[in-house]
Amino acid sequence: QVQLVESGGGLVQAGGSLRLSCAASGRTFSSYSMGWFRQAPGKEREFVTAISWSGRSTDYADSVKGRFTISRDSAKNTGYLQMNNLKPEDTAVYYCAVQSAAGRWSGYDATRAYSTWGQGTQVTVSS
């Protein structure tokens, strides 16, 4: 069973940057696609971005395209989310997650495709 621990959240002014990390332990991290989701108060958890198990494929929600970059370092069992030009509407708890099946790269924008979640890290963007 893999475990995920996010870090790197915090308070930043609009236009600033943050880098989130997602450290994985347990099963072979490099065999699983991973994603980042976020949840603002009173709203449903929404897809932000995902990266395939190989690292060769990525996808982004329209709201973050051109500002956020997902990456992974399988040697370190860690995934990253670089967030630039942050906006107040990016304020949320950010969660990393790992898909349930090894080698899968489909349905990555849906929470049901993920079997393991981190505890979340708060990102607050002030205007």
C-alpha cells in the first residue's frame, strides 16, 4: 500500500509562486500515474493536473494551463506541482493521488480513478 505526503503549501500573494511536493512510500511509485486535485470550501474536489506513470504524458485543467506544471522524479518517489502566477481563485486544499492500477493512463481527471490520497496541503492566495 502506497502512502502519500504533500508539502509546500502556504500563503502567497497573487502573482506569486509555490511548489508542492508529494512524497510516496510503499509500492512502486514509478508504475502508477498520479494526479493533483484541489478542494475549496463549499465546493467539490476538482481535477487540476495529472502525469502518466512514465512521465511522458500530462494534462491540465483549463483554469491552470500555462501557469501550473506537473512533474515527477521516480528515483526520489516524489511528484511535484509548480504553481506560478497564482490567483485568489487558486485558494484550496491541494491533494495528490495515485491511480489504482499500474500502467494506467485513462480517466485521470476523475477522483474515482485514484485509490490512494494524501492528506492535503493548504494553498492560500491573497489579493
